[in-house]
Amino acid sequence: MSAPVSDADVRPPSMRPAAAPAGSGPVGVVGPLLAVLLLALGVLLVRDALVTAGTVSGSAWLPAVVDGLRGTGPAGWLVPAGAVVVLVGLWLVVVALRPRSRRTLPLTSDTGVFLHVRDVARLAAGAAGDVDGVLDASASATRRKVTVTVSGTAAAGLREDVTEAVTERLAALASAPRVSVLVRTPEESS
């Protein structure tokens, strides 16, 4: 007969931490644009194929374009146009290879939990709004800095109280961002 198993003997399964989420990067704008252009070219080719097959009435557009270009020779505008095309191509390669944006901050956790910077700003604004003497609070955040703007009474030490509350609320972040507090009093607003 085997010995009974206690809770102390059972270990939870080991989990790998999740990878930090990343944004789509700058190629997220170029990709759909190129997809639309490629789709338009595909529609043009299908239309010309249907015209050539006799399914759709009309004349094919691509042979007319090729016939129009047949008699052209070297022109002065081709060199600058070629240079522009090369520069656009190089720009697309650079955009595709640029790293994706990181808009999250890790929490102190073994499993990989992350907060988006807009959620960090919401937490900071909520913490600032809970401080006595604060009438209104708003915040903006990046991965390195949180800027909190509060409207409040002219109480001495309000800036320090808000900074302390926000820092305490963001303590669960693995690397807490710098907290900057701007205090506006009702006298400054009028």
C-alpha cells in the first residue's frame, strides 16, 4: 500500500512565462495598402480575361496600354522616376525590418502578465483621483514615464501625496515607470 500524498508533496506544473505582446509595427500600414493595390491589379486581370474569353462585352484594357507604350523610347523623366521607385522600395524594406512597437509593461509574475500603457495610465489616474484634495485627475503613460495631471485644492504636499499614491498603485509592475505630477489649482484655471 502506498503512502498518502499531502498537499506539500504536490507541486504545481511549471509554466513558461508568456512572451511580451508586440504591436503590428509600421508594416501594418503598408501591408493593407499593398494588398489593395494587388487586389485592384487582380480585378483588372480577371476583367481582361473575361473580355478575352467573350464572357463580358467590351475591349481589353491591357493590350491598349501595351500598344501605347510600344513606341516610347528613352526619356529624361525615366531616370528620376526610376530613382523614386528605388527609394520607395528601400523604404518598404526598412519599414518591414523595423522592430515592432512594444506598448506593454510586465507585472511581477512568474507566468508573464502584461499591462498596456493605456491601462497603466488609467491606474495612475484612478490612484491620483483617490487622494484627498484632488478634484479631477488624468494621466498619460509611456513605457518609461507616467505623467499625471490633477486639479485640486491648493493643499500643501498634494504633489507628493499623488506621487506616493500613484507609485504605490504601480508597484506591481516589474520596472515601474517614472512618475511626474502636474498640479493645477482652481485659481490657475480661471
